[in-house]
Amino acid sequence: MHRLWKAMQENPGERTIVFCVSRRHAVFARDWLRSNGVASAAVFSGEGSDGQIESLEALRIGKLQTLCVVDMFNEGLDIPAVDRVIMLRPTESKVIFLQQLGRGLRAAEGKTRLLVIDFVGNHRIFAQRMMHLLSLGGIDAGWSDLKRWLGGQPPILPTVCLLDVDLEARDVIAQFIPSGSKVALETYRVLREELGRRPQAAELFAHSILPRTISQAAGSWFQFTESEGDLSNRESEVLKLFKSWFITVETTSLNKSYKMVVLRVLLDHGDLFNPVEINAFSQRCRRFMLQHPVLRRDLLEGKHELDHQSATDKEWFKWWRKWPIDRWLTPPARLVTHRTTSALSVL
């Protein structure tokens, strides 16, 4: 708190929002500021909060100098005269950071700048803060955008906005830009913070990251997420039981995705763990593929061993069993547990 007090003295402001970690933290910060002669209130949801409406109005008219808040003012707070924001709440989330920053970016008469004092950033977080600021231009800035900016490429920012960092600070940031698998890991962790849950592999792929970049060392995607502490106890139990199956699905060569069609149809009909009749199942797969615009085009265009449009049910069954079904039942698919293969073992 002594560092906070020194920073506030060196960088004065008339109306300040302090983003705190918890209710207890907000009350402590309020009481400490009051003991140093700063008119302050702590506002949050639940017991122990100062009056929300009264505190907001007091800050607007200048009777209060500081509001210590928790989460509730990430968005929805409109006090244009706020000219200083203090970050005491650690977050890697771009969304939360920009929401908090936005509480002080409202234009007001006589207001020329917003001062931001960030006490929770280490070098890595500070580099992410720069990406968050680069995102103000309407892009989802990533490490490559930061690298280009550090290399001299002007950022795309809203009108009249300027992003300037000392040369010494630029050099420090550049040293902490991750590379290789570290980029993927950082992206995963940032996404987790922003989403408030475990990111899906597809979401990582949407950010131009190959999931196998970070999961390969752990063995599989779910083994990696478990190592990150992102699986529930129940999910960890399932992984322990069916680890080999997940590895098979993740690493098996999926020529033309026919193997995935087998799994998709089993899942669609709730039969993954149930015995199925082979002929009826093969026809369900056929209907699924012929009704799917992309898969239908693959079946009907080009040269194939079978004329999929006019083949009899018997011909289709023979072909379908020879390719995806038999391929699921050969190593390494045999590594899966008996319960998992119960549906496939009778096909």
C-alpha cells in the first residue's frame, strides 16, 4: 500500500476507480485510503458495501475521491470525469482489462487524459497489456501484432489515440514475447481467462494455433488439460478409464474423415456404448453422408471404388465395413477399453 500511496502522490487524479480482488480487499483499501485522508468508498454486491447509488453520485460531484470496487463496475459504469484508474486486480483477460480501462476513457469537459496505474503486471502480463491496447483498433491482436508493432509498424488505433512506450520498455517487452510452443501455451491460458472455462481445441485452432503444438508433449489434448488443472474430478476419472481411446481418436489418420462419420452417427443415435446391428448402422452412415453437402460431394465426385449413388445396400455395407469400421477395430484402436469398444466390436 505504501507503493500505491507513493504512486498516487506522484500521479494525482481528481476521481479514481480502484479495481480490487475481493470484497475484503476493497474494504481494506477503502479504510487504508481514508486513514490517509482520501475520501473513499468500497462498493460491491453483498453485505458490507457502501451505498452504491450514493457513492456513485458522491464521486460524480467530487465529494468522494476514490471508489474501491470489485467486478461489478467492469461494465455499466458511466462517470466521464474519472481521470485515474488503479489496477489491483490481476487478470490476463483482454475483455476484463479493456472493460476496466474503459471506465476511465469517457470524454468529459476539462479532462485531457486518463492515468492508469497497474500494480499487478509482471513482464509477461505487461506484454499482454500492450496487445490489449492494440486491440482497441478493432482487431483481436495477438503476439504477431505485438511483434510487428515493436518492429516499427504503426498500430491501428481509434482516432486521436496514440500508443507510445519508452525504447527501454520496448526492449524488455521484446525479450518476453514467447515463441514456438510457448505461444500456443500462452494463447490457451489467455483464452481460459477470457472464457472463464477450459478452451476447446477448436477455439485454439481458430486463433491459428495447432492444438497438438501443446498437447503432444503431454500425450493427448485431455492429458494436457488435466496437467493444467482444467478437468473436474469426474472428467479426470473418465480420462483415466478411456485415455487410450482419446489418444486413438486424436492421433489416428482420418482419411476423408470416414472414421469420424462412424463416431458421429453413433453419437447422434446415442449408440456409442450400445451394441448396434451392422446393416442398419451402415445404412444410417450412408444416409448421413449423402445428406451432408460436403461429404456428398466427396462421395459423388471423382473416381471411387464404389458408385455410391447407385450401389445396393449390400454393396455399400461391404465397402463401409472394409474401410472405416475395420480400420477402427485394428491397432491402435484395440488399445481402448472393452466398454468403449462394445458398440464397435459387434459391427
